Amino acid sequence: MNIDIIQITIILAAVIIFFVTGWIRMDIVPLLIPFALVVTGLVSAEEVFLGFSSSAVITVASLFVITTGLVRSGVVNRVADSLNRLTGTSDLRLMLAGTALPGIVAGFIIVTATVLFFIPTLMRMAFQAGLSRSRLLLPLVSSCLLGANLTLIGASHNLVVNSLLEEYMGYGFAFFEFMPLGAILLLVGVFYSVFLGWRLLPAEDPGNGSPDSARPDLIETYDLVDRLWEVWVQDQSPAVGKTIRDMGLGERFGLCVVAVVRSDYQLPVDQTELRIQPGDVLLVLGSENRLIELVEKEGLFLAGHPREQKRLPLSTAEMVEVVVPPRSPVIGRTLTEIDFRENTGLSGIALWRNGTPYRTDVGHIPLQEGDGLLLFGDRTKTRSFKPGEKFRWLHAPRREEAPPELRSYGPYAILILLLVILSAALNWLPVAVAAVTGAACMVLIGLLKPREIYESIEWRAIILIGCLYPLGLGLQNSGASSLLANILLVASNNNPLLVLALIALVSILLTQPMHNVAAAVIMTPVALNAAQTLAVNPKTFVMAVVVGASAAFMMPMGHPMTLLVQKTGSYRAIDYLKYGAGLTLLVFVVIMIVVPLVWPF
């Protein structure tokens, strides 16, 4: 074994160890690879950063911009919210739609965005249905990873592998070439999750609206614990069509409605005459016992205490906090006098002054410099609220993902995505050129500002791809990929089907402890060398790498989204293994049966 192979083996081993142990941050490890490759002489200084000019990096960066345009225009949110109409109250339909629909979407936009925007919807629906979110989140992620195989642009490692294939062989995959295999993989994944997989995941208590399930700091600060509750109006509730006055909250139950939140609508000041609609959020002040009595009689859903802004919000409403700054024009005036609710859609539910919280008649208290105001409203209202010179943020919300003023751009964003897909699928333009043009069009139509191009790109993913890319070149230059291919050939006795099985198996094993892009970069040169030696179709072996690198289910480190849901879903390492082992086996079977049929040897 020559020195180059020993050096590249040490580098590979170090990368895997660092990814698995976390001794060095996962996003720092790739930055050290170019140094290691150049110092050892495996890759020249001129070649080591060629990955950043590859079509894969350009395409992935452009897809982040296009996905941001789809998100900002409300397209992704509307698709996610359509789950409510598809599932109704059925747990089976919730599981089915919560895996199939995200999986299809993940074939056309970035997996990360798909998961992030379906999680809140699924969590909200699971919360109302009394179904454990732990049994939904990992199936959601796995469906998105498998659904990403529907198209060439579904996953970043698809593009990396395609770029390596073009570099080595002079040709790549067609845009929809993955579709037959991807559709079968998604179907298998959905059926596995719906009929078996969810039973292997922990049945954590999803919460039944108990106030103990969430007590945000602001609730405690304003002394509203056990006094302030968020109630959701369900579709079949007897309260639908009634006014607040008809419900008799004060007379019958001794409760007070502080605010009514309805997405996208400005509600009147006199909410006693407001007719309740499905999906409304009521903020109610009063005792827990009386509130439970109301919920039972009117068929409402007690969601517990209102929440502060969260990355993965459960409710459609949230709390924020502002302060009255010096020289504010609202000093000496009340919220009612400045028409605060009419102008902002937000309700002032408590006021903090001189170390004391005030919780009643907040709208009629003249404001003073330094007053803190606790506000409650729909997330679109809190996130589009601009304090201006009147107020300053104390607890600001996250930026509104889909501002109301941009939602009219939805059809144009969809049209741009379709044109990108058609241009690439019909070979009018190379996929990288089509994607970067689509990104530019998002700015030209006014949906995104130029600076938002750079804000929307996930630079960690770009650096990961760019820095890992020369690892494949190092494997090739050192002869390690040829050696690994020969080992596989000897182990399989030169049987193409057995070589396919070994390539798939190694790809699957590699992607568990490390990012799937890294597994794809390592195994693609090996697959190409094996194909060249056997004189078979290289796409057959390369597809085993693509699909194997998608099967990142058995450990949380294989993909950022499997890691993201670990805390939210309260998963342990054993949960990933129990759920992922069966699904990984099915993916391996699909590779062995379908890949040789679609891409014959």
C-alpha cells in the first residue's frame, strides 16, 4: 500500500471520527479537509477549491433562493396548511398525509425547508388529535429524505453525485430520471411509517392542554400563571356561529375573553358581537376549573398557556413584548385612543410599570415612558408589526416567513419553479443555469430583495459541499477509490449484482454517522471505478450511492433534519435504530430490485 493511500485513509478516518464524536463542530470539519489534502499533496492548491465552482454548488445555492421565494410568497405554508383538509380527525389520515405530502414536496424544494414548514402544522394537528408528536416527526423526515429522490434537485447529494458523474463520464442524469425509483421509495417509506414505523417510536404524552405543559417566562413575569389560557375553536364545535355574547362567558362561566385571533382578518373592537369561526383562537382570562367547564360544553380545545415566539410554533398565535421609549408619541395616551388593535391586529393583554404587572383594563391606562406591554395576536400580525417610534421590542418575534403583502406573488413563484423544472427537464438549459436564472427572477419580480439572496442561502451547506468535493478527487488521485473498488470486486467475485449490494450497503453505513453529502462524495468514485472495471453501466452503481446516502434514518447525525427533530420529538439513539433499521432494510431491497431494472447493467 503506497503512502498516498495511507494518507487519504487517515484523512477519511479522521473525518468520520470527528463527525461521529462531535469533538469538532460538524460545520468546522469540512473546512479542515482542503488543508489536509494540500499538505499531503493528494490534491493541488489549484484543484482543492474546484468544488465551489461545480454545478452542484451553484444549483444548491440557487435552490435555496428559489425555496425562500416560495416560502416568502406563502406557497409552502399553503401546502402545509392543506394537511388540515386532507386529514380531518383521523389518526390514520394524519399519518398518511403527514408523510406522503411532505415527501412529494421534498422532491422539488430543499428538504430542510420542507421539514421546517411541515413540522408546526403536524405538531398542531397531533396536539389536537392527542397523538404523540414523537410518532410523527421522524416519519416526516424519512419521507422527505426518500421523496428527495423524485428529481435531480431533490437533495444536495443528488446534485453532487451528478456533478461527479459528469466530471468522470462526461454525462449525467436527466432531471426526472430518478422518478420511477423515487416514487417507489416514497411509497415504501409512507406505508412503512403508517402501518409499522410509528408503533416503534415512543408514545410520549402529547399533552392534553394542561397548563403545566408550557409556562413561558412572560406568563410568569406578568403573573398570569393559572389565569390566562389559549383556546382553539374546532370545526365541529357548537360554538361555531355564536357570538361571544351568545356563549355567555361572563354570566355562565365567570370568564373574560381578552382577545380573538383570526388569521388574515382584522377583527372589530367590540368582540362581544363577533361570530366565532373554526380555527379562531380565543385568549381567555379566568380560573382553570371554569375554563374546563366551558371547553367541555362548547367543544373547544384547551391549548394551555399562550406561547412566546418559537422556531417551531405550535399555535397560530403568539405573545410578544414591547416597551414605551423616551419621547414616544404614545406617552399619555391609551391603546384605545391610538386605535392600537384596529391598526395592528394585536391586543394588549397586560402592562408592566415600576415592577408591578397590571392585567385589567389595559387598553384604558395612559401609557408612560418605560411601560412594558404584553401583546397577543396571530403570528402574521406579530411578525408584520413595526413598532416605529412609538414602541421598542423587548421580546421580538421571529421574522414573518410569509408576509401578507408578498402573498400575491405566490402564482409567480410557482411559475418560476415550473419554468426552472421544465427548462432542466427538457434540456433547454443546464440545471445549474436554469436554477440560477430562477433565483434571479425571484428578485426581478420584487418577491425578494437583493440582500435576501445572500440571507436565504444556507452557507454551511455550500461550504460542506465545496470542501468535501475534493475528497473524491483525493480518493481518485491516491488510487484509494480504485483499491476500494477492487476490494468490493474480490469480495463479490466480480458479480455485478453483489457489487451493487456492497456499494449500497457501504453507502448506507457511511451516511449514518456523517452527513449524506460526505458519504456520497466518498462512495461515488468507488462506484465509478467498479463500473469501469466490470464494463457495466456506471449509473447502476452510482444510483446505489444516491439512494444509500438518502437512508440516514438509524442515527441522528446523517442529516441536519434528523438531528433537528431529536429534541423536539424526545428521541433517544435507540429510537432511531428501532425505527430506521426496518426502513433501511426496505430501502436496500428496493435498491437491489428496482435499480437494475431501471438502469440495467
